Amino acid sequence: MRSTYIIGEIGQNHNGSMDIAKKLIDFIAKPIVDKLFGEYLQPMDAVKFTKRDLAEELSDSEMKRPYLSPHSFGKTYGEHRAFLELDDEQHFELYTYAKSKGLGFVETLCARGCLSMFRYFEPDRLKVASRDLTNLPLLAAMAETKIPMILSTGMGGKEELDNALEVITAYHSNVSILHCLSQYPSEYKNINLNTIPYLISEYPEYTIGYSDHSIGIVIPVAAVALGARIIEKHITLDRNMKGTDHKGSLGTDGIWRMVRDIRNIEMSMGGKEMFVSEAVAETKIKLERSVASTRMIKKGEVIGEEDLHLLSPGDGFKWEERNKVLKKEALRDIPKDEIIYENMIQ
């Protein structure tokens, strides 16, 4: 059974609050129980945060632009962005907290200046956001650390992806590629999940996954069925919270449902063969059909095909075995509509 690496993307859904960030980590780490079968399933594998360096983020005019959205945390867009930023020490505190919960820690780094957090810790994986797939200087700086990298392709095609891989693989080849659509929320008609098997075929040396921005859980679950080995999904404490990403994120109950369904899909895949599962042995006997009598067959009578039909249970002769019954003499009376067993015939 393969295991999908599931990343709970907090991004900046912490709204600048360490308490909210830690509560989200708690939900990511919670045990996942399939209530139908009472099975404990593997929870999410990792949490992901986003780090920006505002000195490398926006033009001066964009930083000073008035930001009047109901989701604004500042009078200007620059103030809004600054409010949502956690510093290196806070990211380290969240790293330590996630590790105490048994979770991996992934960081999306949006600028070379964000590498300053390496004074405190090294994330398990570095994520390249879709918008930075063409930010080749950033990719080189990240790749130089030799930390495994994840690329999102939501704003790029094959040419952009190949250029990014050329830069990164000059340093290392521990790279994962996530199919993605940078539409928030993503319309289903635009997602094109068949890109996943395409990437698996075209880039067999890399791990292929999916970063989801759709509403609900059906698309990431389908992505796993198509071969995705990594799933990334935004999460939130409350989809009605202030902030632009919350509406398109999974709530706490959605986390449980998505992870449950992905883990069950993993168990369901099996191998490329056809066989009778041991799990159906009891049902097979109960429900399959066996050769049975259409009338009262008296002791000493010879059984003909007109005397036979099929009834359950399935612990007697199958129809293709009826020659073992035909033209045989009944050793005792066989009532109408009863299974004919070996000890009843000559």
C-alpha cells in the first residue's frame, strides 16, 4: 500500500496569530478514525506555512496602495501583508510545535531573504509557489540548500517547468512536481486532473502530486486515484474568518473527511490482477447459487436436467458442475427446492 504525503497548508490562514497557527497544527495532527470500520488511519503528514520578505515582495506603489477590502488587515496593501507575516523566530516556534506533534514541516519561501530562517532551523521540504516557478534566482538559492523541493505548476506550462528543473537539478534532484490550478477557488471544468498521469509519464524520475484549490474534497481524492503521491490542501479553523484564503479552505471537519477518504483510497487500490478476495468467502457461500431440485426427487430416481435449477446458498454444485448430478440415482428422498449435495446421490 502506497502512502500519500498529505500537506495541510496553513499558509497565512493564521491571520497573524500564533494561537490560531498552533490550533491548526493541532487539528492537522488529530487521529483520523474511520467511524464505519473503527480503523485508525494515518493523519496528515505535514503542515505548511508561507514566508515572505516584504523587501522583495511588491513594487513601492503596490505597497502603498490603499487596501479597502473587508479582508484587509491594514490601510494599505503593504500594511496588510506586514500584519500577516510571522518572523523567523515565530516560524521556528511553529516548527518545534509541529515536530512535537509528529508532523513534517514545509515552508513556502517567496524570496531569497526568507532563507534567513535557516539560522534557526531547516524545514523538511521547501515549497515553490506557482507564481515563483519562473523566479529562477530564487529557485537556485533554494536548491543550493539541498533540501527536498516541491514545485507547484499552477501558472506555468511544460517550458516553465523544464526551465525550473534545469536550475534546481544543477544542485540536486530531490524534487516533487504538483499539478495545480491557480484559480481561487478552482472551477472544476478548468482543473484537468489528467495532467497528473501526463506528469507521471513525462517526469518518471520525480514524485508527482496535486495542490488543490477547489471547494470540497472530491478532487484531491480523485487525484490520489490517478496516481498523485502528494496532496496539498488549504485548511482553516473557520471558513467564515476574515481573510481571502479561508473561503476556499477546508474546515476542521473537512480535514477528517478528506484524509479518511484518501487513506481509504490508498487501501482500495490493490494490484493489477483479478482474484476472489478472502473477505468475500462467507458472502460467497451465503449468496451464490448451487444446483437444487425443481421437484420432489424420490430415492432411487434418476435425476434429469429438467429436475434442476439454481438456488442459494452456494455451498453445493455449480451449474457448470451439473454433470456430477445428471443421470445419478438419488440415495434418499430430495425435497423440492433443496440444494443437492454429494452425499444425496450415487
